[in-house]
Amino acid sequence: MDNSPAIDTRPAHRRGRPTLENDEKKRAATFRLSPEAHKLIGALGAEMGLSQASIVETAVRDLAKVRGVKAAK
């Protein structure tokens, strides 16, 4: 039996989920929505197979694109 240390043959990249830089991390937000808006978010999520948070993010990005608004850096 060989007592030499095991050699790791895996690639040198990090394993698991990728990490985000501090300013790229998602932040919690709380909003009050009308019952209609809440139902629409749920319906869109079900139709598109996305979470409610993803629906809100997509809607905000789409509206910003239509209006030509860019995030401040």
C-alpha cells in the first residue's frame, strides 16, 4: 500500500455556486403591492416558470430599457 499523499486530479476552479462581489450581491427589498399586481406577478411566474423575484427583476429591467434609463454606477 502506498502512503504518499493523494493527488487531486480535479480542475483548479472553485467548486459550488459562483460567488458575487459585494456590490453585486442581491439585497432584500420589501414592497406593498395591490392585490391585482400580486396576482399578476403570481400568474406571470407560473406562466414563465420563474420566481416572483425574477418576475419583478425582469419587469424592472424591461421598463428601464423601454424608457432608456440606466442604473447609476
